[in-house]
Amino acid sequence: MMTLFDVHMILAILGIACIGGLIGLDRTAAGQFMISEPIVSGPLTGWILGDIGAGIVIGTVLELIWVLDIPIGTFVPADSTFSAICATAIAALGSTGAAGPSTIGFCILLTTVMVPCTMMADTIVRKRNARLADVPCASLILVYAGITRAHLKGLFFFFLKSFILFLILVPAGILAVQGLHQLPGFIQRGMAFFVTMLPLLGMAIIASKLSTTVLDGFLLMGFSVAVVAGTLLQAPLILVFLLVLAVGWLLVRYRDQA
């Protein structure tokens, strides 16, 4: 264990905890530049740790699974940003060289198991930050200063939450990956198969949450026109685009008149 967690490993974990904490702020607390999306944060973490392939796979899969979970009102969804960064860090740091499919699948499964813990921590910080709104109202200057301090404290608590969770869960995940390597081969093959099936799960989740009462006609007609014009008639791409656009406009007009 001491050999595994050498100075280089410890510094890498600390660095990812800091970077992950900052990226996590983009989720809801500050910025919202979409860097926190798994499809961005996963590959970015993989690039930093030298395994961008694992980051791309993990980020893409988690983006598909949680893309429609949005923190609206009091609803606190799964922290997909934390899961993407944590899974990528565990896969990259827990493997010698590029992480294989079995390791990637195991890391995705492992961070999914961690979701209740991250959601609980997120809820605690949100409730803690909600109390920061009680600022003194003696004067406008005091109100402005109090609101400023409250915002900064809120950002700090969100960062600290992610930072601490990374420091705890990334080393635990690395140890779990070392245990995976000792398991029988059929389990590792099962993990590799699991990660190849996850994109289908993500697409099924998206399809189940979308309203298809109107989309079916648009998708079918657009697909049919594109296939006929682009494949059978060998039409230029711009003409295919214009034809699909015209069909979509006619469908909208027909639907509105009906």
C-alpha cells in the first residue's frame, strides 16, 4: 500500500481534488460554462492524468445517462461531474498505462455506487448555504458586504465538499481497482462487456424521457428524405439539408392546421 501511494500518487490525488473542486463549481455554484459536463470534465481529467481515452469513454457514457437530470428547484440530481472526474481519476491512477475496458467499466460502476454519498453531501452543503442569506440589514453597506461574504462562503463550501470527497473516494477507488485485478478473468470480462453496453442504456434513458408523440413523424420523414436524397439520388449535402428543412417546415404547418 505504501508503494502504491507514493509521493507522485499523493500529489496527483491532491491535484485532482483541487481541479475537481474547481470544475464542480461550474455545475451550479459559479460560471456554468458547461465545463462541468461529464463529456468535457471526463476527457479533461484523462488528459491531465495521461489517459484521455478513459476520460472520453467515461465522460460520454455518464453524459448519456445523466444528461436530462437538471438541478431545478429543490431537486438535487446525481453529481455527474464528480462521478466523471472520480471515475476517470481512479481508472488512470489505478492502472499501469492506459486503463482497459474492464477497469473503465468497474470505475463507472464504482462511482455510480458512490452517488448516494455525493448527493447527501450536496444536500447538506445546499442547506448550509441557504442559511447564509441571513445577513445584517443595518445599512446598505453592511448588506452589500454581508451578501458578498455569503456568496464567497457558499463557493468555498461547495469547493470544500468536492475536495474532501475526492480525497476520500479516489484513494478508496484505487484500492478497489487493485482488488479487481486479483479477481477471476470472467469477472473482468463481464466488466468489459458491461462498459460496451452502457451507451445503449444511456440512449434508452434519453428516449424514455423524451416526448415522442410529435418527434416520431419528424424523425421518420427527415430520416427517409435524407436517405433517399443522399444515398439513392446522390444529391449534394446542401440539397439534402434543404430538403429535410422543407419537409420539417411542411410537417409543422400541417400539424398547426390540424
